[in-house]
Amino acid sequence: MKPYIGIPLVFGLVYRAWSRKSLTPLGLVVAGCSASAHALHPWSAPVALLAVFYFGGTKVTKVKHEIKARLTLSATGTEGGEGPRNHIQVLANSIVATVLSVAHTIVLAKSTGTESCFSLGQKAADILMVGIVANYAAVAADTFSSELGILSKSKPRLITSLNLREVPPGTNGGVTVTGLGAGLLGSFIVSLTSAVVLPFCSNVGIKERALWTVAMTFWGALGSVLDSVLGGLLQASVVDKRSGKVVEGSGGRKVLVHPASLTKATGASHPVTTGKAANEATSRGSQGKSKLQEEAHESRRVETGHDWLDNNGVNVLMAATMSVGAMGIAQYVWGLNVFELLV
């Protein structure tokens, strides 16, 4: 991308995120670096896909914010809803595409004297671009599905259970028809964008672009399903027993099952007493601690999943799997060898 286009575009994306307070300060720095890496690519496609994902994601997040705030709780005990996203969340969605974009830039720089275009399977370098598009199609599908799926009037069903049992809104692994449809829409938007902005070679016609759009749309939507499966298995969904609502961790982090800290609840220090008074105080303190421990223990429970990964870890794993998987399929179908690029 030309510097006179890339620099203002990156600045505009960062400024918009700052003005709307959608990212933390460190999140803004990481987002700026990631966007700059995309803008270094000679094609406009990588940064265009990043921009479409960002704008689309912020729009759907705004749509469902108030409803999600009523249906879920934050880890602090207040109503749910999204706060500014941090640097880990930024990387979770963009790190795979950023690495592939830089790699593709290097490959194009080495292949001077050849036509710089997307040949749809005639060059090994095309495989890297497949991975980039697959990443954003998958994360867009996941974002649309999770953010808009919560608007469904029917309760989500746990995709990892044999009987597809009903679970509270916001449960990891919970899917609805509305959410799956929204994921398909998000993937289609990114895939259609790629069909428009990619510099296809002259031998690639409308039919090939249409097939490309359809293939990437369904592959991205599959990423949303994979994210639900991984979330339902590898990420613990914690429910507040009093309200029955899912508790969401700030910044995509894990949620403690026992949120109340006994030390904080009872105080770090106590006045020194002696004799009978000390015994009575000790007895009362022990009873108080026991009651607080019981209350803390009973306040939350794990609804589904294992506490192995947080939401960010699941997102990175899903994005990497879908990108590498798409590259592997493209390599097989096109009869190419991506390792030729390393020579």
C-alpha cells in the first residue's frame, strides 16, 4: 500500500478507537503496530480486511451492549457489557494475519520481475493470502456470532453436549440459530471484501471470484462453530448462583469460581486481645471465616468446560487452526507446496 494512503488510514483507525474509547492505551499501541504491519503490504487487501473486521466488530458490539448488560454479569459483580478491549484481545484476533501479512510482503519483495497479483492457485505465495483471508473471515464470524447471537429469543444450546441442553446466554459453547446466521453474515462480509479488494490476475474471472467468496464464507462460518466447540471444552463458563447469569471476565480473562477473598472480607489485621476475650474473639472469627468461606464457595459454579484457556486463548487457537487449515486445503487442491517459499 502506498505510504500516503497507508499512514492516514492507520492513523484514522487508531484515532477512531481512541475517540470511542474502544481500546485501552496499550491496546491502542498494539493495534497501531498491527495495522502498520498490514499497511506495509504492497496490496491494500490486508489492511482493508483488518478495517472491515474492526468497523464491523465495533458496530455489532454497540448493537447488543445494552441487552448483554442485562443478561450477563461482569467479574466484579455488576451488570455485564463490554469495556475497552486490551492488547491481548487485539492480538488474539490479528496476530496470525499479521505474521502471514509480513511473510507475504517479504515473498512479494523477493519475487521481482513477476506480476504482483493473486493468481488463485498458480503461485505458492497465494497460500499465504488464503491464510490471511481465512483468519479474518473466521474471527469476524466468531465476533458476529457471539455478539449478535445473544439477541436470540431462544436459549442457546450447548454444542458439546450430547443432548444439546439449554444453557444461560453467554455460555461458552452455547449456540443459537440467530448466532450461526450472524456468523455466516460476518464471514460473508469479509469474504466479499476480499473478492473486491484482492488484485486478482487477469485470468481470474467473475465466476472464480464468486466461488472464492462462497468457499471463504462457509470456511469462516465454520470457524465460529469451532470456536464454540473449543470454548465449550477448554474454557470454563462460570455462573452466578443467585441470578443464574453467566459471569464474564474483564478483557477476556478467566473468571474466578470463588470471587470473594477471605483476607479482604475479614481484614488483614485484627486488634490483639488476651485471655477470655481473645478466646471469644477467636471463636467468633472462626465462625465468621467459616460462614464467609461457605458463602464464597456457593456464590458461583462452573456451568460448562474445563478451566484450561481463557477467551483470548480460545480465539487465538481457533484463528490459527482455521488459517493453517485453509492453507493446507489450498495447498492440496492447488497442488502447491508452501515450503517452496522458504527456498
